[in-house]
Amino acid sequence: MLSVGDGGEFQQALHGALRSHHVPFRAHAMADLAAWTDAEVKGMAAVMCGYTDPPRMTALARLLANHPVFADARFEYASGLDAEHVVFRSLDEYGDTWFVSPVLLESPSPYDLYEESLTKFEQKCGLRDYLDLYQWLKTVVENDIPGDVAEFGSYKGHSGYLIARTLGALGSAKRLYMFDTFESFPVEPLGVDHFWSETHEVDFEDVRTKLAPFSNVQLVKGDFTETLASTATGPLALAYIDCDSYRATRFLFDALLPDGISAGGLLICEDYGHPALLGNRAAVHESLDGRPGLLRFFSQFSGLYITVKLT
């Protein structure tokens, strides 16, 4: 094992656990890894993150994902240990407050659409995600942003159904492209993504049957890092990205910006706020930090990360 950290309390506890299980390890700081070669990595089972703060955890994930010899090394980390959680819980004055939302003014009610979806699908798209997504879909339709809508990572079809149903409720003729293997996660080559490999099995025929009533829905089966280029979507008005991994998220941001999204269009990253999805967060910053012409917003309500292409 390779333990990477600053020698702090969490890393020392990690070392104690490894010793108690008689697991051999080496400890290094992040700065030591940049020049490592195959010879130094040989025989290493995994990289274990000894940092608990998001800046250094994210920096380490980015370093490993782009490292010539560390990219495929298994990466393990513990989420939710940052001190800001304690600060937020102690200072959040609205913890038990119900806000009056603009979605309550809509007809049909997004709550009705969501409850309807649960008569057909197991709950996968969270209510908070959908309430934010509904408002962005409405923004795209009302502002007549050119292009269709695409979902990357459809799983069993719950969120795709909600997008299609919402577009219909808003009177929009936009098409919805749903990109997924519709089988399971592919085998992920990067260490930060290994835990996804061949998980989340899907019955494609079941998804196709449930989405069949929507004439504007096109299911695109396969790894979208391979199928996107051969699918004539044109510049999109909205891309809903729910693909979890560093590899896929990085591919999509690089592929869709600057020409795959219309001016005023949106990339919505569903996974960013999930505490366990460090690879996804790292990919967002790898792709967007320092890039001009974007409005970027994180929803503390849903955990969605919204990027608007301004021009």
C-alpha cells in the first residue's frame, strides 16, 4: 500500500489500522509522486489518501488520474471528514425550514410528475435533483435555447422519463437522447474509477419498453465515449451528466465544450455534490477551471453542478 498524506491525525489512524492487519505500506507526501516511475510503483496494491480536506483530496485524484504510472492504480479515500461539515451544521440557520419554491406555481406540478414516475420506476433520480432539473429545463425551453437535450448515464431510465415527461408538459418539441451502455458500467481503467467496473446492471428491454410511449426519445446504446461522435445530436441545449466516473465526465466536458453545447446552453453534472464521487469532482475542475465564457453554479440544495455556456 502507498499512503499519501501530511502525517496528520487521520493518516496516523490509517497507518495504525494497516499495521493491525499486518498490511505493509509506504508513506509519502503528494509532492513526492510526480516523478515516480514504473519501478517505484511495481507491486503496489493501492493508493490510500491520508488527506481529509477537499482541496488536497481533489488535487491528489487529479494527479493520479493524469499520472503516467499511477493512472490505473486503485485509489481509496474517505469522504465526509472535512471540518466544514461541523461548521455548516452549527451555523445553518435554515436546517428545518421549508422554503416556498417557484415550482409550486407550475402546472402540472413537478411533484405530481415525480410521483407519477415512481409508479413506473424505482426511485433513482432524487426529488431534489429533479426539482432543480425541472427549473433548468424550463429555462432552456422558455428562452428558446437552440438544440435538443441529452442525458449521459441513464441507468434504468428514471431520470430520462422525468426529462421526457417534463419536456412534454412544457410543450417542447426538443428530442431527448439517452446515452448509456444499458448493460452495466464498463470496466474502468482509472484507479479512481475502479469501484464502478461492471456494476449497476440494467435490463435494456425493460428500459426501452417504459420509454416507448415518448416519440421524441432516442436510446443510444453503448459506451458514450464511443457512441457520441456517431450520433447526430448537433449542438445541445442541455446535457444532463450522470455518469459518476472521472473518465466519462472528463470526456464529456472536453467533447461538448466548446462546440457541442449551444450558446446559452447548460451542462448539468448530477454527481458533483455526492461525497463519494471524488473522481467526478476532479474531472469537473480538470476541465473547467480557468476556462472563460462560462457561468458556474453549485446547488447546495440538490448537489447539482450547473455550467452555462455564455457565448
